[in-house]
Amino acid sequence: MDELVRAQSPAGIRIAEGHPEVSFALVNGGSAILASKHTAEGLSIRSELLSREFNRPIDSLVASWPKSMRTDVLDSLALLWSARRIERGVAARFPDAIVERDRLGIEAVIHG
């Protein structure tokens, strides 16, 4: 990612950083999901929340991946949810004000 960013002019750079658990908390009405994503309960909760947000069941999609990758699939879908919110201009920002930029001028903020 650093190489890609360095190859672009700083004015043309648009990067949004996200974190799956931030996305899941936002999908969950602002509350963190306490059940670990590595448990059946945690997987089920996350899958149900994403199914509701994407308006389609995702259990079969998740189940089609090897067991060791299912949390990665859910995390990817959570970040897709956030990316869609970023594109629509409705994503939350943490922190909500720009407090830091890296040496290329890119905001140090998590979007969700």
C-alpha cells in the first residue's frame, strides 16, 4: 500500500482506513460485540448483523470458505459495509476531528 500511495500525487490520494470490529459495533447500533469472532456465537451474531445490512442471508457464502477463513470473510464484508458508507458520505470517523496526518498528509483516522 505504501508503494501505491507514494506513486500517486498527494492531492490525488484518497485512502480510508477501517477496522472490522469498529464496523461491527456500528452495525450493532454502536455497541461492541462481546462474543469473540472465533466462537460459534460470535460468528453467528456477526453473520446475522451483516445479513440484515446486506438484505440477504450470507451464511452459505461464509460456509463456502474453509473454517480457518470464515472470520476473514466476515471481516471483509464488514469493511465493505463501511466502504459503502464512506462512498455515500455517511461513515463515522474515529476520532471525528483530524488530529494527525502522516508524512504524506494522509489523515490518521478510522472510518466506519
